[in-house]
Amino acid sequence: MATSLCEPHRDFIEAQLRLKRYAMAIYQDLVDSHGFAGQYNSVKRFVARLRHKEPEQFDRLSFLPGEEMQVDYGEGAPTRVPGSDRRRKPRLFVATLRYSRASYRCVVWKSSQQIWAELHERAFRHFGGCPQYVVLDNLKEGVITPDLYEPELNRVYAATLAHYGVVADTARIRDPNRNCTVEHAIGHPQATALKGRRFESIEAQNAFLAHWERNWAATRAPGLRW
């Protein structure tokens, strides 16, 4: 197989790919600054092979005990709606500590700004303390106006966090990796403890979640809370 004209420029091309640059931009720089005499399709094919071979790179983050808590909603197991024979899935609130991966899980029928704040207070009581900051998606229960630097929180939520000395850190839109710990903590019970189960009441599901958390989930890090 003939060697690609891009091969002498491999280091430069790989560096540009790590910066998330497109093949066309890389080709233009190669022509302008590196004396590249090949065609754009040559760069395009070379870039495609590199992207196929090179996995996306991530920085490994470390956290101190009590530094960060992540929160989000998922779906609980089908539960009988009070006063009817109908069942539906309640909302599953999950708060997870980034350092220990310990979690607090609770299902509720509906959410609101008030309920969102109360669920945080329940999590603080469950953990026996408050984190330095809490990471959340841009849910309307917590965030009125999303912004990378100055998100506007709803007044109830902002007042609750201020009372406990906790800072809100909203995840970027379409950036699932920032909130990945709580996303896993939501998916784990959905795929194991709750899968295939049905409950007669919201109280029964919360009792089951508390039992599962205490006897199974928490044993993955025995004695470790924060």
C-alpha cells in the first residue's frame, strides 16, 4: 500500500484533531504553512483513519471528600396511581457524592421548584452534611436561565442552597460527561433493583429503594460516605 502524503505531517494532524478541528481546516493549514502538495481527499481519508483508531481522550478528575454532589431525575418503576387501577412511572430523584459514589434515591409523583429544593434537603440529611457545590443539569426546577458563567437559579432553590452554604454548578448544555456520575447512579437501579418490578404505592417503592441502598448499593464502598 502506498504511503499517504499526509504521513510526514502525522504529528501536526493528530494535534489538530485533539483540538476538535475538521479535516478541511487541517488541509488548509497544511497547504498554507507546511507545503502540502496533496489533495483535500487525501487529508480527509487520513483523518478518518486516525479518528477510527484514536479513542476520544478525557482528563481524569479527582475530588475531595465533601467537595461535589451531582443531582438529576430519572424514572422509577411502574407504581399504582392513588385511587385508580392505573400505573405510571414516578420521577426518580438521585443525589450522588462524587468522591465516594454514595447515593440518595427517592421517587416522587411530580416535581416543582419547592419539591426540588426539599429533595436536596432530604439528601443532605441522608448524607449527614452538605457538599461544597452541587452539579445539576439545566432543569427548570433549578435553573431559570441557563448560562455557562452566571446561570439564573429559581429563588426557592437559590435560597435553599444559600442557607446551607452550597454553590450550584450547572452542567453545560449537551455535555453529558459533566454529570456522568449521577447518570450512572440513575441507570444502575433502573437496570437491576427496579427492573421488572411494580409497586402498589410511592411509599412502597421508596421503602424498597432505601432497603436496596442500605443492603446492596452502599456495600460497594462500606464505611465510606463522603
